[in-house]
Amino acid sequence: MLETFNFRVILEYLPLYGTCLLATLWLSAAGLAGSLAVGCAACAMRISRFPALHWPAAVYIESIRSTPLLAQLYFLYFGLPSLGVPVSETTVGILALTLNSGAYMAEIIRGGIQSVAPGQIEAAVSSGLSYLQRMRSIVLPQAVGITLPPMLGQAIVLVKDSALLSLISLMELTRAGQILTSERFMPAEGFLTSAALYLSIYYVLKALTVWSRKRLIHLHTG
């Protein structure tokens, strides 16, 4: 295979791949930041005792988790303009990643909060701490330690899901492979290069996940 693999063409297209790599990184970063904000808000609504807050969050989370990202992406891309809401491809891509990953982030955060022992919360209540004081001093510090690794895992999933944005012609890594393939008809070179760059992002995030776990273990035992 390596005998027929054209490395010269890959070198020729490296500027394109560099541009698309940066686009993938910033699209993923924007989607991750948005999903964290949406996830925190949806989690707060989901665990609320008020039905007016609880049920909309539950419907959002279950709807997103039970439908594929591709369907959500196409709904936003074709549906919003048909409803009279003009949006750019970039906005649609970030919004799709945000809403999709936000539902999973909400459940990760909710799981971390609910993992805190009820006895600790009861002790805080008996000590006269308010709801916000309990969240800030007792619940959230423990929840962060529990949720950080799965949240980083969800970040990895988000980066891989960003490949679907090529279907709406956004310039990212998969789109770079499509362009090389269409211009030179070299799918092996085009998509293996894209895959190698995705793999490099994955290992960076994986290393960050391993480091965070070791750091948390050190903090708990230190």
C-alpha cells in the first residue's frame, strides 16, 4: 500500500489540512463551551422541583439523546431557513454541536450532583446552609471530581461528531479529505490524512483525561 501512497500530494495539500484542522478545533471548542453552558442550565432545570422547569428540560434531553445528530443537523440547516430564520453554516454547525452535546453534558452533571451522599446534604441543611451555599461548598466540589473524566470523554465524542459538519460544506478535516479526493481522486491519501489528524486530537484529549484522573486521585489522597 505504501508503494502507491502519494505523500507528495499530501504535502501539497498540507496548507488546506492546516486550515481545516484549526477550523475543527475552534468549531469543537465553541460547541464544547456552548454545551457546557446548555448542560448546566438543563441540569439545573431537570433537578428543579418546579414542573414548569423540570419537564421542558426533560423533553429537550430525551429528544436529543433519542435522535441522531445528523437528523438534528439537517433540521437546523434546512428547517430554520424555512421558518424564516436565516443562519449561516457556521452558526448551524456550532448550534448543532452545542444542543446535541449539551443534553449529554446535562446528564453527566446531574449524575455527579446526585452521587453526593444525601447525608452530607442533610447535615448541611441542619447546619443552616442555604441552597446556594450547599451547592457551592458541598455538592459542586464533589460533583466536579466525579464528572470531569466523563465530560472530557464527551468532548472527544464532540470532536469526532464535528466530522458531520462537512455535510453542510463547512471547512473542517473531513471536508479537506473530500476536497483532495474530488480534485485528485485519491481517497486513501485524503481520508487517511484526515483520520490521522483526528487521531492526534483524540490522543491529546485522552492524555488530558488521564492527567485529570491522576490529579483528582492525588487531591483526594493528598
